[in-house]
Amino acid sequence: MKHLLVAAAILAMLCTTMVTLMAIVFCLGMGANAKPPEIRALKLWMLGLFLLGSAGVGIGVFLVRAGHPGWAAGVSAAPSVIMVTILGVALMR
């Protein structure tokens, strides 16, 4: 059973990595016709999204190494849920 939890944690880390990449590319696309203040705001959003995704994956790796793969899967999947929620709100405008 522990091997399945480790596999779930790794899958959650890969998912968070891909969702982080998607969110950053989405922000880059929004900046194509933006004014300089909007570009500065997008850069801060991209930094925040990158840090959120990196923290989720980094803490997930730490928890897997510490022997808590269940917690690692949850922590690694949380940034994906947050980013998809942000994307949904951004698309509703």
C-alpha cells in the first residue's frame, strides 16, 4: 500500500509541475498586449505561482523522503487545486 502512496505523491508532483507551467504560460499570454503596469503585475503573479508550485513540489519531496507519502500527495496536489481555482476565476471575468 505504501508503494501506491508514493506513486500518488509522485503523480501529484508531476501534475503540480504541469499546472504551474500552464499557469505561467497563461500569464505570459495575457501580457502580450498589456501596458507596463499590467506587465509588472503579471510578473508578480508569475513569481507567486512559481513559488507556490515549487513549494508544493519541494515539501512533497521532503515528506516522501521523511516517510509520509500520504501527506506528500496532499501537499503536492494542493497548489494544483489553488491554481486551477485562480484560472477559473480569471476566465470568468
